[in-house]
Amino acid sequence: MSLDLPPTNYLDPVLLQKLGDLELIAREVVEGLRVGSHRSPLKGFSTEFAHHRQYVPGDAIRNIDWRVFGRTERYYTKLYEAETNFDCHLLIDASASMNYASGKVSKLEYAKFLSASLAYIVLKQRDSVGLSVFDSEVRGYLPPRSTMSVLLHIDRMLREAKSVPRTTLSKQLHDSALMMKRRSFVVVISDFFADVDDILSGLDHLRYDGHNVVVMQTLDPYELSFPFNGTWRFEGLEMEDPITTQPERIRKDYLASLQEHRESLRAGCVASHIDYALVDTSRPLDGFLSEFFHERETTMGGGYAAPRQ
């Protein structure tokens, strides 16, 4: 599998070759979203005529083609095929807290590789993908497109994305919802270091507009385990005052607070029928995506709930 594209920072050919094996799994997940138990509530998705079939008792009367009857005096019903193309919006948080890295790759860099990989998979399914990069405001917006050339635009936006000290995550989710023209599949990639109620307010806006939403909370392994020892000066990434302390003294409280925040976000997502995934930036990207798609393939009935009316 190859693409006739010039080299780019976030579309590593070796990684994309690994992702090729996920295409079939990803397609199964998307088909479940489109036409499975979630198909009927998605009123915004259109259908197109496929072919005729002779009427049999039990067929809906409204689907009879009366023009054909007028010509042939036989009853035929019109069969339709669900429109296969759907929009995927990738929303990337580029606020300063996403710059943290205990190793070689920051949360923001990992999010960029992750979004580029998701874009590639969506496009290989002949669906449309768009990108929004935000911090304190939306810094870049690319409406969904279905041609492979959009990858070049996405890569350029990702390379140009720089962070600023503060973000208003809830506001950007509200603003992003207003930009979306039709019901879509929305992936939000962020560390979600903000007030959970505010975050859920923005996510609920997306849900009430009929979008299927996935939250990918992207955290560094040191944020998850807090393995620091000795005396450290912790600099605030979003203009908070620095703190000098011995991590052993605050580790228990820190981990408890982080767990409470994560659980509140996850529980809020579950209550709002939003899919939640934890992204550990120490994991190989293809391994995370493989697990992500496999889990949703086996839990098709629960992961993607239908939009509330």
C-alpha cells in the first residue's frame, strides 16, 4: 500500500503500512455506526435509489413506483442504498499543557500523529475527514474532504500548530459544533485538563446536534504514575504559579485527584453516550489504534450510542 504523496512529518510510511491492517476493522466499526442499530435515528443521512424489485406482500406501499405501474401495470418497489460517505471531524487541543513530554514525544506531537493516522484510515474508506486545531480559539479549520490530497493540508496544519498558554476547551467545543454542517463522527483529542462540567457542556452540544462523539484523553505516562523523587520545581504550562516540592509528599493526593478527574470525565461521557478512550503516549500508536478498533468491533452495540432526539 502506498500513496503518491511527498514526505510529511506526520504521515510516516512505516506507520501507515502498519495501519493498513486496521482498515477492514475500521470499516466494520463505521458500518455499524451507519447501518446497524444506530441507523434509524440518524435522520440527517440521505439515501439514494439503487434498483427496483417486484412488490411482495409486506412491502411498504409508499415505496411502490407508480410510474412503473402506469407503464407495466405491475407493482414494483424502489430499493434504496444508504449513502456511504460520512464526515469525520478531528478536533485537536493545542493548548500549552499538551506540550508536556517525559520522553521524546509530547502529548501534542502524539495527538498530531494520532489525528493524521485516523485521517488516513477514514480516507482509505472513501469517507470525508476534516480537522480543527484549537487552543484559546480555533487556530485552524479544514472542512471535511474525501480526496487523498486533503492529507497534505492536514499535515501542513499539524506542522504549523503551535500552543498558547491557556485554552477554553468548552467554548471551542461549542464553536466547533457550530461549524459542522451535517451530522458527523467527531473525535476530540485533548488532555482535558479543565473543569469537567464545562467540558461535558461542550461535548453535550455536539451530542444534541446529533454527532457521534469519541473522547481521546491523551496523557503522558509520568502524569499517570507521577514517578518523581527528590526535590522538583514544577512549572505551570498554562500560566499557573510554579511549585517547588518533594513529589513523595504530594504523590498520593495528586494521583487521587487525577483519578477523580478521569473518572468524572469518563462517567459523564458514558451518561451522555459519548465514547471515551485513554491514550497513554508511551504506547506505540499502531498498538493503541489496533486495540481501539478491536474493542469497538466487539462492542458495536454499546460504544456508539444513537444520538438523543
